[in-house]
Amino acid sequence: MSRVRRERNSGQKMWLLLFVFVGIFCAVFFAQRGRFEPAITSQTVSLALSPFERSVSWVGEQIRQALSTVYEIATVHRQNQMLRNEVEQLRVLNLEAGEYAAENVRLRALLDYKQAATQFDLKAARVIGRDSATWTSMITVNRGQIDGIMKNMPVLTEKGLVGRVTDVGVDSAKVQLILDPRSSVGVLVQRAESRVAGIVKGDLDNFATPRMVNMPKTADIKEGDTIITSGYGGVFPKGIVVGNVSAVKNEPGGLLVYGVIEPSVDFQKLEDVAIVTQSRVAPPAPMQPPPQTPGTETTGAAQ
């Protein structure tokens, strides 16, 4: 039994070795055969697959280009939005710079006037409002009681007379313009050979050009004359420019004339003003009545 079993085991080992040898031989044989396989097979496969490869390549290229285009569009849109924001910021900055420059010019002019007009103590103020019902008559400024502003203080610019304070609040005040028909400013012709006195009042028919009234037909006033405050009345100091005469016309009835005044101040562009808190201008001498003809004196005059 032992001998038969040993022979059987030896036979199984032989078959196993033979199987391994054949397997190795086949592996080496087919490997060498694949190395020297004719090229016709690979070429045939390549020709068969080339249309599919070209299609896949074309689709891939189109997808790549589409993705590239979408990315470029998104990038351009983002850059465009950034540029729009920058342009808007620059526009705002430019407007602010222009506003600051204009304000600087106005305040510089007021400062120069303040330094030159040593006869006045001036308080700079900004126009913060206009009454809608009286656009050409009243303005509101940002100075009030806490700044020492009081009623009837004159208001002006470096170019000329604006008006007077009529109402005072804690931190603001209302100013009546010389264009207001309710206003009344004592004035005279600056020309040395004339010195005709009159009153400037607002014109109901033309708010832009007040009138110089109360002048006889023989008054020496003509177109181009400069009109200044006379100082009479005690509100407006003498010598403030009011405007120029643009025309001289007859009053109804023909006994009096009036002058059409072109104000020296552009009230449509009025933004900054100066309030006269104190004046060192001497008031004008009181007007003397004309000499009376002998024999016609009144009782009071005789006394």
C-alpha cells in the first residue's frame, strides 16, 4: 500500500511540473509572438477608431472653447462692473471736488472782502433755505441767536447788498431780500456830481429788478449810474453797493421818475453771505429842510 501511494504522489508531482512548464512556455511564446505581430492589426484598429477619436476630440475642443468663452465673459462682466463702480466713485469725487472748489472761491471772496471792509464786523453764513411762497423775497441762513445775530442786521456779499435780518431763531435766521416789494432801502447815486437820493423797493411786476423811486423828474440820474446805500433810516450803513441803473422811466402822472436797478448780487446763485454784526461807519448828517422864502416862515421856524 505504501509503495502504491508513493508512486501515485510521484505521478501527481510530475503532472504538476509538466503543467507549470507548459504554462511558462506558452506565456513566453505568446509574449514573443505579440512583439513581432504584424503592424497591419494596429493600423486597422486605428483606422476603425479614428472617426470616433476625431469626434471625441472635436467635442472636447468645443467644450473647452465654450468653457473658456464663458469664463472670459464672466471675467469681462466682473471687470466691467468694477470699472462702473470706479467710474461712479470718481464721478462722486469729482463732483465733491468741484463743489469744494466753488465753495472755496466763494469763501475766499468773502474773506477778502471781510479783510478789506474794516468798517464792518462780519459773520459768515450759509443760505440753507428759501421760502417757497416768497422765493425772491426771503432766505434762511445758518446763523442765529447763539451767533449773536439780531433783527435788522444788514446782510451782504462781497458784491453788494442782500437785505436785512427780519426773524432770528436759536441757530438760524430769516433774511428779507432787497427784491421784496415790502423792503425799503435808502440809497443815493454814487456819482459825485449827482448824489441824488431815493428809495429802492422791490417791483411786483419784475422781482429781478427793483426800482429806485421818489425822485423828481429833474433828478440827475442816468443809465449806468451806481447806486449805494445812503445810510438814512439807521438799518443799512452808508456806502454799500446796491446795483446799477439799467433804465430811467417816468412814473404815471409825469411828475416823478424811477430808476430800474440791476442788482449787483446774483440772487439766483446766492449761497454764502455775510451778516454785519457791527458797523463803524458814521451815520449821515440829518437832512436839513430847504431854506424858506423870507416872509413865509412858519411859527415854529420863527421861534
